[in-house]
Amino acid sequence: MQIVLNQTQHIIGDFEQIFQDLKLAVKRSEQGQSSATLEIFPELYLTGYPLQDLVLQKEFIDRYNEALNSFDKWLKEQNPQKEHLCLVGGLTYEFDEQGLPLYIKNVIFACRSGIGVEALYTKCLLPNYDIFDEEKYFTPGLEAATLNFADKTWGLLICEDMWFSSTHSTDPVKLLYDRVKEEQIQLDGILNLSASPYFIGKQAKRETRAKEIAQLFECPFYYVNRVGGEDEILFDGQSFATDGKKVMRSKAFEEDALAIKSLEYAEEKAVAYNDSHIENSWESLFQADLSSGEDKGLPQLKPWNEKTCEEVIEALAFGLQEYASKCGFKNFLVALSGGIDSGLVLTLAKMALRSSQKLEAVYMPSRFSSPLSTELAEELCENLKVPLTHFPIKFLHSTMKQEFQNHYRSPLDGLADENIQSRLRGAILYARSNQTGAMVINTSNKSELAVGYSTLYGDSVGAISMLGDLYKSQVYDLSRYLYETRKELPLAYIERPPSAELRENQEDSQSLPPYPRLDAMLEGFLSYRLTKKNLHDLGFDQSEVQKTYDLYTKSEYKRNQFCPIIKVKAKSFGFGYRMPITKKS
């Protein structure tokens, strides 16, 4: 028989397209050469994911149920010629007397010609950490389920069900294990329908866990994942099948259909169920990504190798294009400063650009901007073949200072004078955006976001942030990789001291600890693993730790007003980071 892992990409709630593609899959199975075909689609394929409060809206519910009932009717009218089955993720609703949702379940549907749609299994583990809030919406399943098809028996799981978690009283893998042992069933394969968000290194975790389960049940493991960018969350696909040793994979960050002849289990020995070696998904999420560094032996962020850099570049390009296309943008606008962050953003945006799209840059020097910044902005745009506009703010800034003096009888100086320069640039950016319809790409990094080293409505503006999940150290890692492999980003971007250039001879080091130390401390705080005392015990200066912590905690109001961030880490600011603004630090 043939198994097809359909790694699909759809817009949330686009029921017409979703069900049309499903009908095509049914017809394709009928016309295939295999005597039996099992087509598998991702978790919540019929709706999209994540749904959030959309799952509660009556308009959405009515449209979904109407589409599902129409498809069920269509299936029943089909005359099956071959043995085929489609397994798809979807929702079932139960309503109260007023017609409001009483129970909503995340299920696997079996779709058969001549028979219709049948719910087989309900997701048991409802993740409720970081970006997940499924317990708010869904009712968990309580039982394991198996499927008989093509003279074979299959175990069913949905996404999180494959992971053990101490935060849940139910372990779906244990439920399935107990059932097959009790009923003396030998499974021919386990099928996992997933909508699993991406972060760096996650695919290795998925495959390792899948092999553990394959060895436990002595059968192959099939994993299908969705593709797409939903606001700041990325779904990378990378569906796969493993016989317990080898792995067959689909493509990353694009639609794919991996057709496999049913596998045979390859391991020589079985393993007994033992939850002590199983990685807890909650605990594994929050790990400080640190290693011993050269700076007086202090911990530092683990440097990115070539493979990680390539993976991050692909993820950021995918996230940018998904967000832009789903929001209706075809053109992009980047503000260049002559600094490494904006230079990297422009380079990444150009690499992600499609033939029908346009990218432009604007350089808005003030009286504090150095000649080197001008030279670097021009050199980069020439290398990338990106049109550059020079739009000096010197006279706008001077006029603003004079008008403040006239109206408030008080000079505009200090921090207010620095920030007004940034806000003038933000106003110019959005005037140009309104003029051309271009999407402004933010250029802030994770280190700046963490300590509030940006200006609200100034350099913090943008429709999407490409670097908001990259610490400054990682901005340098990625920039060095691009310099070495493409030579478009001038080396001087990397070598010059970072500066906001908002006052005379300003450098970041005057306001912040050196980035290797700053980033390590921030990673400790943001992973929820290290306290101020822990960092001091590791060798960090106590006053520096306290300063970093104060900046981090007092910048919550800024982060709360920031644009969406393309998420590439296990723990990021944005959708999965929920912290009170008003709190005692």
C-alpha cells in the first residue's frame, strides 16, 4: 500500500480552498496505481491553526459546519473503485440549548468515498504554554484509538500527544501502549497529525522522539506537519517517516507530498515503556542556550554554525513572505542607518524578494550621522541593487527644536532631543509607506527589545520584525556568515562599534554592557532558568546584572506596543510572551 504525507499550506478559514483540495486528494487516491492508499493531512487541516478566539465566532462555526456537511454529502455520493482513506484534522462542536459551543474537540476524521466523514480520535494533550492556549478552547480526549485499514492496524496521535508532559495527568503514548498490550495488538504504524510550530533545532527533537515511540511499539512512525506563517508563528512542514532508524523527510517551509510504500520496522530490539527518559516538552522548552565563553570564563550564547545560519535565513525569508502576502503587501521599505541591524535586514529582505516585488531603502541622516554611515548605506544598496533615497532630517530636527522652544519656552534637549530624531524618521517611513503601499520592515533586535533600547514610534516602528528574535550576538553571527558567503554586506558593518548616532560620539557600550555579556544575562532571564543571584554566582558583575534586570523589567510597556516578531526560538517576545506591564520588579 501507499502512504502519502500531505504537507499542506492554507489560509486559516479558507474553507472553499481547503475542501476543494481535499476532494482532489480523494480523486487522486481513486486514480492511483496502488491497491490501497492512505492519505494523511495535518492537525486541524480543515480549519487552519492556531484559531484562538476565531473558533468561538458564530460566523466561523456556521461556515465550517456547512462546508463539512457539504463535503460529507459529497463523499457519500462517490462510488469507491479502490481501497483508499483520507485522515484529516478538524473540529467537532457540541452546542448548548442557546446554540453556543459547549464542547469543541480537536479530532482526526476518516474520510471515505461512499461512507462519508467519521471522527476517530480526539486529541488528549492540550498544550497550554508559550504560544499555546488549547485548554481555553478545546475539550481533551480521554482514550487511545486505533484504526484498521488495508489489513493493517494503525495507532493515532495528534501533535502534542507524542510528548510526555508532567503538567498533564494523561500520557497519550502510555494510553496507546496499554491498549495494544491489553488487546494483544501489533501495530503496523503510528500516525501523527501535527500543526507543530517551528523553532531552531526542533526537527531533531521531533525525530528523536518519533524514533523512541517507534522502538516502543516496534513499528514505523509517520508524522505529517502543516506549512505556513500565521502572524509571527511559523510552521515548517518537514513531515517525515521513520522505521526506527532511518528517516525520510519532506521539504522545509514549502508544500510537499511525501509518498511512501508502507515501511517495515528496522530495529532489532524493543524497549519497555519508561517515562523517566522521556523529555518533558515544557521543561525542554525553557533552556538557557548558553555555553562557557572566552570572556573571563563567563557563559555566552552558543555561536551559530553554518547550518543554523542557513536555517534561520530560510525561516526569516519564509516568515516575511507569508506575513506580507496574507496582509496584501507586495513591496517593502527599510530604513538604513549605516548600522549592522538595518544592513542585515535589507540584505535578508533582498534575498527573500520575489520577481514581482519591489524593495527600497531610505537613509535619513541627522547632524550626528557619521560619513562612514553614509558610505556604508550607499555601498550596501549598490551591492544589493536596491534603490536608495537620501532624506536628511537635519532641518526637520532643527525646526522641531525651534518650535518646542517657541511653544514651551523650554529647550528640547537630552533624551527628548535624541528620541525626536528617531520619531521624525518613523513619520517619514510611514508617509512613504502610505505613498507607495510598501510594508515597513522593522530593524530592532532581541537585545534592544529586552532592555528597551529603542524609541517608541521611532526605530521601533514596522509591520513585522525580522530580527526581533535574534540577540545582537546572533545578528553578528548571521552577518559574518553572509559576508563570508555572499560579500554583499560590507565588512565595515560588522567591524564598526554599534551606535544609535543620536548624539555626539554615541556608542551602545555607553548605555549597555558589552553584547556578549548582555545577551547571556538576557537569555538567562528570558528562559526563566536563571535569577540575578544565579548569574552573579556564574561570575557576572552584580551591578551589571542588576542594571540589565532593571532595564528588562521596566521596558515591558515598550514591548507591549511592538510589532509582530518572526519567531525562530523556543522562547520569544510576542505571542507566547505574556507579562504584566504594571508589576513590582
